[in-house]
Amino acid sequence: MDFTPSTYHRLLTALKENGYEFITFKDYCSGERSEKFIILRHDVDKKPVKSLALAQIEASLGIHATYYFRIVPESNQPDFIRRIADLGHEIAYHYEDLTICKGDTEKAYESFQKNLAYFSTYYPVKTISMHGSPAGKYDNRDIWNHYDYRDFDIIGEPYFDFLDENVNEPDGNKFYFTDTAGMWDGDKYNVRDKSIGRSSNGKVKVHTTDDLIRFLTTNRNVREVMINTHPQRWTDNKAEWLFEYTTQKAKNRVKKIIVNRRKE
């Protein structure tokens, strides 16, 4: 089974042994980086108890990561937010205000301010990341066509401040990997959470976590990496794992239809 906490522990251990420094996205945006680093980003879409399990693994290895919480009840659970923050991790806002407000930009802006202030009661929030809302017709990033998140002392948003045309170039040193589709190379299924570079054309072969370990530990030119996980799918429980696997396969079929329609 892939995408289990034990696999995640093995991934972190292998990267640590190969000289990678682990930093939060806030650290990256603040300029606090070494020459070879991993940004661990987690989108807490639901089941924050699963996020706590990964946060505890990271803390046991002396690693700090960034956890993006949604405002909806399946993600926004105060006890887990506090416990993850107490482990030394960055807490940040996984915003979806444009979707919640059905495309009304002004209402979305007001909603964003309110929700950002709420999460800032747990942690001094300095970074944000959009929630993809794959079934929705609104791209939550479009709010920034009218406003500027830096007006709130926010210093980074991954889709504007890390992902660019240099990500995942086969001979480059900057890479982004996301488990959004239940695999590390699921761009063809991903509606909005896509690597911007060339991994989708097959030149970078990373499908499983073992592939990811091999790629990052054998390619010496790789210097800057962001790894994004959705912790709800990382489980050692076989029944839960099978449910996540089959559910994700069904979601991927639907998302591929959405992606193909938007290409037309």
C-alpha cells in the first residue's frame, strides 16, 4: 500500500539522510532557505485527525511543515488546529471564498478577511493557499485579480510565489509534487492543482512514493522542492485505505471529464 503514514515516515527519513533541509512555506517566503530544501505543504481538506498523524511523524524527526486549513467544519476543528500548532508547525488558510460566495468578488473579499482573522487566533498566519474546488466553476485565485493578499501582511501563496515556468523542468532544480489525484503524477486528472512545468508530459517519471524517493535521492541537481499532500488519504488502516483508493479513482474519472471539457 502506498500513501500510508509508515510510507511517509520512510520518505522523510530518506530525504533527511540525503541532505535535504525541511522548511515551512513561511520560511521560504521569508528567505530562510538553504541551498537544498524541501517545503512540506499539507492541504487539510477534511479529517484533520489524519493531519495530526503526519504532524506527529514530522515532529518526531525534528521537521516543521505547513498545514492549510479550510473554514468548513470537516477541516476547521479547533482541537486539531491547536495540537498541530503546538508541535511547531505553520498554520495557514486554505481559502475558497470565491466558491463559497458563488463568484461574488466583493463578498468573497469580506469572507476572506473574516476567515483569515479567525485562523490568526491560532497562529500568526503569513501564507495562504487556494482550495482547488474541482467540481466548482470558480477559481479561488481569481479574487486576486481585484485585490492583493499582501495588504493583509500575507507573504506567500504557492501558486503565485513558488510555482512558475521553471518548475519540473527535466534538467532544472525546482520541483513540485502533489498527491491530489492519489498519485504523484496526476496532472491529467487535476483541475487546478497542477505542476506548471513539464512533469505532465512524462519526462519526469514519478508515480509512487518509492518513485519520488528515488527521484529526489538520485538527482543531485534538485535543490528546491515543494511536496503537497492531502493527509486524509494517508492511512495504515486497510479498510480506510481501500475506501480512499476506490473513491479517488471514481473522482479521477469525473475530474478528467471536467479537464477535457475545459480544454474544448
